[in-house]
Amino acid sequence: MVKMVFDFHSHTFFSDGELIPSELVRQAFAVGYGGIAITDHGDHSNIDFVIPRLVKACQKLSAAYEIKVLPGIELTHVPPQQIAELVGEARLLGAKIVLVHGETITEPVCSGTNRAAIEARVDILAHPGLIKVAEVELAARNGVFLEISARRGSCLTNGHVATLARKYGAPLLVNSDAHAPTDLLSEERYYQVARGAGLTDLEVTAVLNNALALAQKASQ
């Protein structure tokens, strides 16, 4: 069974979430999270606004609660040829966790987004949908985490992602993609999402180790 949840994909009212950062973090702490990254949607229009505010909020909230709170961004519907530049800008602005909104089957994400994100060495490719074998192989080489998503709709391709990740050695994470407090994952729900994707208990342990390693790296 899961020991403690680390969740690297969540949203506040800085994009399409329901809560301000302090509310979200308090809810995550109450659920029993060990760490959370706030990764609001961003593109060229807003990352210079969103990221510095999340950096400030996360510093304050990490000091107040026994929980790691990491500022991040989910680059969303950015044209593939512009992703690498924006990843670099996000990191310079202080984002500790950079996601790209992958080619989920629930939205018309540009073809080529998954590959561009992996080539740019983002931390996490969120809900990568029906990701191709060559992209999974590249994720394995570049150390890019592929997301097993708890989000309605996006979760429908979790089995595909997990199967290819297992075959080609790409690292996985389980994330909530929380937009509301009810989306946050209890330990039981985290385990159910992982097992529902077809992961074995041993593989869930590997995912937990991935999360701990990423949290430690991002905290440096």
C-alpha cells in the first residue's frame, strides 16, 4: 500500500482550479500528502505572471506545513516548435516542476507535442494519451516522467502508457491533475489509480520511489 502521496500536477485559480494556493495546500496536507506541485496552465501570455506568484506562495506554505510545496507550470497547447524555448523561460522564472500538457484524447492537442516536450527534457509529460513507441523510448533516454493520470477522460489511456513504459523502461508517476479539493488522492485512491493502469505492487513501489527522487531533486 502507498506510504505517502506526492502529487506533481495540480491547479489553482491562477488557471482553471477552484482554490487559491493556500486552500489547495491545506487540503492536500489534511488528506495526508507528503508533497504537492502547483502547476497551473501557462503559455507565453502568463508564465511571467503565474510562476513568480507561485514561487512566493510555495515558499510561505512550505514553511507553514510539514509538506513539500513546489512551484511549477503546465505548458498547455503551446505550439510544439515553441515548447523548448518556453520550458527554458519557465525554469529561469523559478518553476521547479515543468509539465507539458500532453496529447490527451480528451482535447485537440497539436500532434508533435509529446515529442517536443520530451526533446525539451521537461520533468513530466502529463496525460500523454496514445503516445508512440519512439516517444516512450526517447522519454526513457531523456529521463522524462510519463504520467498515469487520475483525471476523468485522460485516465482512459493509462493502460497504454503503462504498458509501453514497462516495455521500454520509461519512468512513471501517478498524479491527480487536481482542479478541486475532491480531486486530491487519498493513499487508497492513489493505489487504485496505479493498479487500474495495470501496475503491479512492485511497480507501484517504483513509482513512489520516482516521486521521492523528483521531490528531492526539485527541492535542491
